[in-house]
Amino acid sequence: MDMSEIFEVLRRLDSELYFYIDRFGIYIYLLLFLIVFGKTGFVILSFLPGDSLLFASGAIAAVGELNIFVLFFLLFVATSLADSNNFLIGHAFKRIPAEKNRLTKIIPMSSIDKASDFLNEYEKVAITFSRFIPLMRTMIPFIAGFTGHSYINFVRYNVLGALIWTFVWLGTGFALGNIPWVEENLLFTLVLITVIMFIPSIYGFTTHFYKKNSTITNNSESQSENHN
């Protein structure tokens, strides 16, 4: 199996989980652990399945193909360790001199400072629930480490968030897995979940865009009135 085939397996694992359970047997647990760890443990692997993979795993566990308790323990641990790993990578980048740090060439320091301010203001909520928002789940741990956020506080809320996230998606899949329609239309269900998960991001971007435009418009009107 070459690298292209490996990436294809990883990309399609959630929608073809039944097939890979038959193919890998008990090693499917290790594969699931590594994928969940990789998704939030490394920024470059954020393309891997996350919410949909947990939902699919829970749904298949409901029909007896996987053990729900083993899944919950492994995926909870994978999620907790992954975010800590991402945090430590961010912290390592912080120690690189600014002139040699490629991150600051990709992401403006102004954006990093804003992310740091956001973390300081909404620490508990940001760390605990960021994993429910695509992209944020990967960036928040990294930025927290890069900006020198307290590791103890990060771990405290990260573990809580990992517990909630694993319980919600694995539990939802397990609860709905015995419904014939869900079992027969698993791929469609996963696509629907993916779309739903992007709604908060789209809403946040749209709200920010309109607020920014509204501020610019109000400032322009104020300047016009002052000139008059």
C-alpha cells in the first residue's frame, strides 16, 4: 500500500467503516485512535474525519460491530492527548526566533494577537467548545501554545471538552445506530453532519462581515456629517 492509498483510506474511513472493520479486524481500534489523534494533534492533518468518524463508529457499535466502551475510552484519550500535543507544538514554535519563524510569515502577528486576546477573554468556552467548530478545533490549541497560554488551564478545559465532544458524537451515533434509515443511509447522514458542523463557522463569518461593514458605513456617515 503506497502513500496515496493510505491517504485515501484515511479520507474515506468514516463513510466506509464497515469495510475497514472487516479488513483490519481488531486493529481498527488502533486506526481510529491514530486518526482522531492526528486530526487535532497536527495542524497539517486537519483534513482527516472527526465528528463524522465518531458518529459512524457509534452507529456501528450500536449494531454490535464495535465495543462502545472501548471506543469511548480510546477516542477520549486520543482527543485529549492530541490537543496537548498541538499545544506543545505551538509552544515550540514560539521559541523560534522571529526572523527564522516561518509561522509569522504565514499568519500575521496581528491575527495571532487577536486569537490570544480571544483566548484570554473567553478561555473556558474557547478551549472547551472549540472542537465543535471546524478549523478552530485545530487552531485554538496551537495558538494557545504559541501565545504562552497557561498549560495547566488549557489541560483542565481541554479534558472537559474532549469528554463532552466524545460523548456527544459517539453517543449520538450509538443512539441512532439502530434506526434502519440511519444504518441504510450512513453516507448521507455523515454528509449532513458535516454540513451542519460548518453552520456555526458560516454564521460567525457572516455576522463578523456585516458588523465590519456596518462599522465602516457608520464611520463614513459620521465623517460626512462632521465635514458638513
